[in-house]
Amino acid sequence: MAKPVELDDKTFDPAISKGTIPILVDFWAAWCGPCRMVGPIVEELAQEYDGKINFGKLDVDKFPQIASRFSVRSIPTLIVFQQGKPLKQFMGYRPKADFKKDLDAIIGPSKEAKK
């Protein structure tokens, strides 16, 4: 089962730059209530989009310089990157269906969604 990868200052840039598959990065912190609500949704999405989108998590308290690079001012913020460039940004809590709608627009709907 796919799970989000914990990113740090050494793994972040290679993770967002490699391959042709987009990566959604969850910028979060342990003390953040909405982050704790979004976390399980990100875990479920990682499983559902395995092989289509990669998923990562970045603790903004441990790596504030990376969050600052992408103007992350509030959390949770989730950014979808492709080949190192931000494609889409989400801020705050959202229902899973909203995330899926936007992710499907990025990668195209799955075969299951077409049925």
C-alpha cells in the first residue's frame, strides 16, 4: 500500500523534481488541528492514486525554509508539483471529494470514475 513519504531538506527537491508523475506535498505541523484532519485524507488518497500521483509530507516546524520558498503562510497547505513546478495549491481543510476532483483534473479521470 502506498503511503506519503516524509520529506526533509535533503529529499524534498529530488522528490518534487523526479519523473513525470506529479507529487502532492502536504505542508503540516503536529500541533495543527486541521492538519490532523487532512492527514488521514492524504493517506487514503495516496492509496487510491498509487502509481498516478506520489505523495509526501513536510513538517513546516522542522523545515521552515522549504515552506517559505513556496510562500506557505498557513497550514495545512498542499501543493501538487510536476517536474519541480507547482501546479495546484490547496489551503485548509477540504473534503476528500474536493481533493479527488482537482487531482482527477490534473491526471485525468480514472477508469473506475468513468464507470
